[in-house]
Amino acid sequence: MGTLDWRIRPSPPLSGQCQVPGDKSISHRALLFLALSQQGGRVTGLLESEDCLRTLAALRRLGASIDQLGPGDYQLAGWPDQGLVSPDEPLDMGNSGTGMRLLTGVLAGAGISATLSGDASLCRRPMGRVVNPLRMMGAAISADEGKPPLNIGAHPGLHGIDYVLPVASAQVKSALMLAGLFAEGETRLTEPGPSRDHSERMLNGLGAQVDVVSGRLVVQPGRPRGGDVAVPGDLSSAAFALAAAAARPGAQLRVEAVGVNPTRYGILRLLERMGARLQIENRREIGGEPVADINVEGAVLKAIRVGAEDVVLAVDEIPALLIAAAQAEGRTEIHGATELRVKESDRLAAMAEGLERLGLAVTTREDGLSVVGGRIQPAVVRSWGDHRIAMSLAMLAASAEAGEGVVIEDVANVATSFPEFPAHCRALGMNLEQSG
């Protein structure tokens, strides 16, 4: 069976207005937090991507009651009277690292037996950062070399810990917070730097007690009360079009109702440092999360140096940033990005290969890469089965010089986060054909 491929032919600068799908990080959390809450609640704007639907299916197999009311609209009944139940077979999380890590925290707290597995890519990803501190709390978890499948066993109960995370990670932090809701005593977490704070915001909004004390998170035991959650547009999904428009003079783009959480704002700050013409308008709050409309006008951008302190607030958006870097004047350098090597693919290697095939000068290092902006040449490139690589290369391909365009191979994985991406591109003027 062949793979799903895209061919992107030279296209005019992006033009128009759009909305992006619901935030994937917030969608996962809404399902998990409401499923373990006392009273349940309703979530609207849920991203119905493969990743989020895996989390939804896993919760149903664990005994959670979830009814669909409409597109992206779900009612959750809350914690079952009998508690969660052990599934008969492994829970297949597909390619969802977020779903697996957060659900590990829930299952460890619930104290039931279950196995979490996934596709070949997910089973290569390290889970020790979650497994090791959960074991310190009293969880019974086994994993071969710290990678999935994760076998979670029954245990007499968890106890809170005072733990310093080795790296800033919203997924690890969230898994430990979820386990801490079931633990005896406080769970105290310290990160070496900032990471996404969606979990803290949502848990407090749903009635749990998560405090920030002297730079540390303090989680009090007790499941959240429940409530309703509205999911804003995903800034990570918007980043591809924003970067592509910012780097092409003549582009005029407006993205509406997108989340602008300060812990996710890194990509916008980096684009502004490159000289991007961005305007943030109509700021408001939806479900405890800041939301705004973003206007971008294309311009000639300048290369910048991106350090570790920048990467931590834009780790998922670095492939999108490289769309702009590939067309900017000068050499853009990215440092402190080792974390990108253990995502759905080795994203540093994947983007370096793609950029080189498109005719750009790239230098790689263990913790990053450098790229000199230039003209985009027609080529055949690989996505490495990674949704963010595929979407980044697609947006960059629209700027290629005349010819048969750029073919991007193996793009089916885009459905894990942005199923409507091809239609989204065409609506903004891109010449994208799909085959396979």
C-alpha cells in the first residue's frame, strides 16, 4: 500500500482569514480532567483529531461515560461510582505522547491494572521522566528500557512527593499533578524553567487546588469538582500559516479566536524578533485561557539566534519557525533544542534533511541547527511520519520557484493534530494536491 503524499506547486502569498482547530493540549486535558471530576461537565470546541480521539476511546474503555452532543461537543458524566475499571486489552494511544503521559498519571492515581501502548513511533519515545517519579510516589509501573508499552499495576495507594523535574515539561508536570490528586499529602513540583500551564489553569477552574508557592507547584489531594470547558484555537496549528505569511511580502492573513497563553507565546515573540508584522487584537478570555485574533502582513525577515530559553516556550513550534528562517536574510541559529530529537521524529534531523533537499544551506549540531535563508527549489522531501514536519515543509513548499513543485511523502500523520490542513491551505490560496 502506498503512502499519502502531497504535491505543493508554487503559490501566491497566503491571503484571507481563518480559524484553526481546537487546541490539542487543552483538548486532551479537558477530557481527562472532566472524566476524573466529581460531577463531570461539558467540553466544546474539542479537537477531533486522531490523538484526542485515542484519549477519548481509552477513557470509555476505562468506564467513563462520554456522550457526543455535536461536532467537538461532548458531555462527560464524571468519575464512575465504581471507579475506573481495568481494561481487558492494552489501551492503544496511537501516536499520542500527551495522551499516554497524562493517562499514566491518572491510572497510577486510580490504582488499577492497565497497559498503555501505541504505534511504532510512540513506542520509541522515552517515558522514564514520567515513570520514575510516579514510582517514587508508590505507583507500580514497568517498562522495557523506559519506553512503551507501560504496564501499570494495582498498588495500595500513592503518597505526595517533593520533586524537582530534570527538564521543564508540561506533560511530565501534568502527569504528576494528576497522580497527586489521588495521593496522600501534598505533591510539590519544581521545574527548572517555565512550561505550559494549561493544567494548572484548568484544574483550578474545575475546583481542584493547585497553588504556585515560591516558584513551586503545590497540589492538594482531592479530585476536581467539574464544570464546562471551552477549547480555544490551537496556536501551534496556527503557527504554520503565521510563519509562512510573515516571511512572504504581499501576504495578508488573519487568524481568529486563537489561544495566546503566555506559556505558548514563544513563537510570536520569535517572529517579532525577526521583523514580522504582527498585530494581536480583540483579546478576551475563554474558559480561563487568553484568546485573541492575530493579523500578519508579509515582510522581509532577518535571521536571529534562538537559545534554550526561547526553545522552552516554543518547543513544538520550532519546525514552523524554520519556515520563516528558511526565507529570512542571513543565518538563523537554533541552540538548546535537544528535546526535539525525541518527539514524533527526530525533528532536528527531519527538518535539516528537508531544508537541504529544498536547496538551503544547513548545519546541524546535537542541540540544534543553523540555516541560511535562500530560494526554495522543487524537490521530493520526507515527513518522517511527523505531522509538524509535514505541515512545515508544505507551507515552505508554496514559496518554491517555478517547476513541478514539491512532493512531501507520508503525510497521513497530519490527521493526529490537524485533519483539515489541506482544505485550510487551499482556502488561503495554496496549490496543494493530495494522492495515495
